[in-house]
Amino acid sequence: MNPMKKSTKRKNIYRLSLPLLLVAIVVVFFLLPLIPPSDERKEHCIADLEYERCYALVIDGKPALYLNNMEQGSLWTTISTNPDSIKWSHTTLKGCWINKYIALPYSRGRMVTENPDYGSDSLLTALNNRIGTVIDNNIGLLETECKRMKRIVRQLDYYLDVHNVSDEGYNTIASLAEKANNERNNRERALGILKDIKPTQRVELKQLQRYTLLYNDTTGTPRRHPCKILDDNYDNRLCYLQTVGHFMPKGAQAIYHHILTSDFVNKVVRTSPLHTPNVVYHGEETDDKRNGHGILIDQSRMDYYDGMWENNMRNGFGFAVDSTGRFRVGEWNDDQYKGERLVYTNERIYGIDISRYQHDIGKKHYAINWDKMRITHLGTISKKRVEGNIDYPVSFVYIKCSEGISVLNRYYRADCNAARKRGMHVGAYHFFSTKTNVTQQANYFLANADIRQGDFPPVLDLEPYPSQINEMGGEDVLFSRVRTWLQIVEKRTGMKPILYVNQMFVNKYLTHARDILRNYRVWIARYGEYKPEVRLVFWQLSPDGRVAGIRGDVDINVFNGYQDQWEDFLDGLKQEKQEE
């Protein structure tokens, strides 16, 4: 055969085979996506994702505030200038790895998942259409919340002022106080931003989304890898992602996009609805019940509890803050707050109050041996946690001076002089009468009280029975007269008097006289094992204590604080006298 003809024939074959080869390659790549993936491939294309969401209030194109909640009419409960300081709503969901091109096995870390917020644009649109009203509503709600936070911070600061590190839970409360103060400052900054918005500024709410790939590395260690959201939007129900750096875990395989139009979406990608749980618990559990130490946060009721649990109920030491900002720390029993149980040590400041009944017992008269005076027993009415031996010095003595407009304690002046000689702080108290003129009572007390430089503030002993309050015209009349007595004595002595009441009176009546609670110190008689729940300067913890040098029962009192607070209290009394 002619060699030239052979060469020409081979060239013709090449010319025909090249297009056929290209056609075959194209056919293969177009047919390849049509081949259903095997079950094994389906399993390896599944990706675990964490989805997080928050909202941003955008002013003139710049995010100014970040919010975790966007329900209509609700307070933006978590609001901040920093997106990392709020709790993003979150859920876990499934995604699948996909190839970038229709016919090429080329993924580069691309995946698709269901959009958990599909359909939420209508809510944002509705809110943005009335953004001015939404902002005004939240300014009002946020102002109320800032007041609540201020109250919480004041109560935490007060707790820290009258406790020290030896008290149970002190360090935890100190940490909570710091967090609460930061939260208050954050909300006040947010409130300022809302109030400063000008009518000319463009304001809108936008949704922010964040996806993270969850996977195990080759050693089985859980890992996280960030993803970015792609602009591809073939279907609003779906969200297209790509891992940062085009990362894919070892063993992951991608499928072609057309598979997603089948039941594969429902079986693999579909996930549970996005949620921000109202009640969140972090802590110890046994048998699916809260047992041991744990923290429970109820977002719907804005309640917070950190402490001990037993069978899903608060039991033991813990502290709580409710929706009103009320702060409670102490012992709990079957979800009921009992109060703070003090530990009595020689670090605390103790005192007594006396009247003629420490001299006259029955028909016998006894003198007080002031040189031997030491507290030796705290009473037996309630349980008390005592550390060490009870042998406490008497740091202050309150002595009854008068009652009504005609009754005097005949031992008052002698007891005052004896106590002063032994270096004890002395105070006088007047027993309030519901049947006599209150101005005359104040003047009667002032005429007979021996109040000197360095003495403690005078005290009004208020112990009326409910029947006596009714007879005098009700609690409004009572408090009107109490204010009169306090104001007259304060003006004449230059010191704010202290109000002595019992726990029953506090619970039933004193909460209706907020100005008195706010403007005057309180001394409470409560003979249980738990400390009174209101702010106080002294707590009369027992009527049956024992004091060396005194015959019979004696009222034992403890100052609400330690040595530093005691010195501050004394300095404050000196300041009151200087300002007189």
C-alpha cells in the first residue's frame, strides 16, 4: 500500500475520533449528574452545621445596636453595641456538600442547607414600616429595664457592703455584681443611642446570620470551622454556603445540585425550627433532674437563679433575681426562699437593748455589773450557726428612755452613764403610743433623753397591734404621726432617728410607707434563724439571750456588717452632727 495513503487515512481517523471523543466526554459529564448517588455517597455528603441569628439596628448604613429578639411588641431584652455580648438565637441543622458546577466534581467547600428563617422577611418588613413607633416603644420599655437594673446593682452593692469573704457565696455575688453593672451600663448606652436618633437619619432593622461547620477530625476530636454565606439564591428556602479557605473534612463527598430538588432535601437537609429557649439550665443533673449546683435563666419571666438544686427544686444556698429586680440570697427549701442564715463569729459587732426589766424581775431588783458585761448566749428560740465560743463584747447599748407622754425608765440615766464609762456606744429609744399626741410624745422624749456627742441616733420603738392601728384611724394616720415624730426629733438632735419594728409590721404595713424605708434606718426584731430581708442597720435576733453581768433574759442585737462597715457607720454619724 502506498505509504502516503496510509498516512492520510490515519489523519482522517484522528480527525473523526477527536470530535467523537469530545462528544463522549461531554455526554459522560452530562450523564454523570443524572446517576443517583449511592447510599454511601449520600451519607458522606451530609454536613452538621450550627446556625445563629441576631438582628442589627442600622443607622445610616452602619450597625449601631445588636438585638437577639424581634418579636412584635416585645422588649429588646438583650441589646448591645457589641454583637459578641448578646445571646444569638441558635439551632443545629443538616447541610450537604455540593459541587460548584453542574457537570464537574468540583466543590471547594460549598454546601447547601435549609434557610431556618425562610418567610421571616415579612416580619422585618412590617417592623421597618413602623420603625419609629417600634423605637419609641422600646425606649419606654428600656427605661423601665434600666431602672430595674439600677435596683439590682444597688442591692448587690448593698450586699457586698455588709458582708465579707467569710460569708457563704460572697465571691459569687461579687462576680455577679460586676456583670450586672456592665449590663446596666450597656443598656444605658443603648438607650442613649435610641434617644439620639434624628428624624433625618435612615433607620432599619436587618437580620444577621452566622453558620459554623461542626465535624470531627481524624482523631475524633470535635472541631468547628466558620462558613460564609454565598449570594447564590436559586430558592429562598435554601441557603448556599462555603467554608472559609474552601475547607472540606477528610472523607466528605459532594453531590450535584439537581439532587436537591428531590426528596433528598426533606430527608437530609430539613431541620428543626430555630429556637431561643425561654428556660435555660446549666449545671449538675441526675436522672434528668436538676441536682447539685446549677444556673437557671428564664428569659420569658426574666428570672435568674444560681445555687443548689434537689429534684428540680431550689434547695440549699443560692441567690435569685426576679423580673422586678428583687434580689434574694440565702437558704432555699423546696423552691421557697427562707432567707440568709448568718454565721456568728467574733468578727461581728454585737449589742443589747435594755429597759427597767433588766433591773426589776418580778418583785426583785437587780443591779447590772457593767464591768463583767459580755454576751455569752444568743438565745434558744431559733437555730443559730456559731463558729467558735460565744464570748462577745457589747459594742453598743440602747436604753429605753420614755413611753407616750408620761412613762419614764427610772434607770435610764444611770445606765447611760455606766455604759459610757465602759466605752460602749449608747442610744436612747422611745416607745410609741397610739393614744397620745405625737408632738407631745416627741417633746417628752427630747426633754428626758440624755443625748451627748458620740451617742447613737435616737430610736422610735413602733410596736402597735392591728387593733390599735384601726382604733387610731388606720395605717395612713399611723404613718403620718410616725413621720411627725421622726422629723421633730431629727430637727432637734441633728441625727436621723432609727425606726424599730418587728417582722410582722414590716410585712403588713411598712412596705406601704416607702419614703420611711428610703429615708430612715431600720432596726428589726425577728426571732427566726434567718436574717430579715429588708435593708437594716441592726437586727434584734433574740429576746432570750444571756449577758454576763445582767440577771435574766436580754435582747441580743447584731450590726448589719463587719468592722469596715461599722467604722463607716460611726463616721457617718459624726458627719450628721457636723452638718447640723
